[in-house]
Amino acid sequence: MTNHCTPRFFRALSNLEHNYPQAFHNPSVSLEDVVPPLDPDFRIIKDFRDTIRENDWSKYHSDHGLQAEIASCLHRYMGVHDIAEYLGMDAKMIGNVIRDTPELKKIIDKSRRDFSQIIVYDRNNGDYTLVRTMYSAARKVGLNTASIKFYANDRHCKYWINNRYKIKRKVWFDEDNGM
């Protein structure tokens, strides 16, 4: 914003305040209502406003507090639309910040990778196995992929598969400290 605050801008603002004091000292009166649209000083102010609106997202891009809030939400495995609703912002703005910030990009990539990984518990051997895909988990327990999704999408599934296996997404396994 400071790049656009030139002496010309301040001169135009001063001229408008001198010529139209009622717009500056009365909160119920808008500058647009009092000043004619072709006034050269008013045109400078309008150009300044348009420039700020165009570059508004760059303010959020450099806002480290916003990045920290988004990172906190991503660590809680919230989606972009959930984060936008939580912060009261536009989802497109949140997506731009995530896309343009390498640290946030790493967090979202990690959560996507962790969510696709499955922990398979074998009751007979008493061991836990980490598999990378649903297909691998289905092969390990002897079911087809469509059937394994039922078990993987139920966070607190109490059913045993073939009276031997239990599966859980790695994300939920870590958060729940086990099956």
C-alpha cells in the first residue's frame, strides 16, 4: 500500500478535504455523494482504491498470522472450504495462500499422503502393518477394494475382517493412539 501513497495522492486527499469538508467530518455523508465523478482529485482517490482492491490478496499472502491460522487448521485435517468458513474468508483466497506458501503446501501434501495410508492389524500375529494404498490393504486382508472402503471410512469400526484383521486410516490411528 505504501508504494501507492505518493505526494500526488496526499495532495489530492488534502484538496478534497479542503473543498468538501462535509464529506470528511460527517460520517453519514459519503465522499461519492458529494464530489462530482469527474473531479481530478477524486479520480486519483478512485484509482488508488482500485489499485488496492486489485492487490488485496497480496496483503493476505504476506500476512504470517493468517498463514499460521491456516497451518493450524490444516493440522486438524480441515479442508479449504472448512478453513474459509472458519476464518470467514473466501475459499479462493485460502487456496491462493496455500498454493503460494511452500510450508502450507508441504502440510497439505503430508495430510493427503497420510490419509491414503492404511494400518492393518493382524490379530493372529499381533502385528501392525502400514500399507500405502487401499488396493494393498484389500490384497492383504483378502477383500476387494470396494469392500475395504467400508471398513476404512468408519473411524471406530468394531468389526473384524475374516475374524482376523482390523484396518484404520493412518491419520486416525495416530490421533486415536491405536485401533
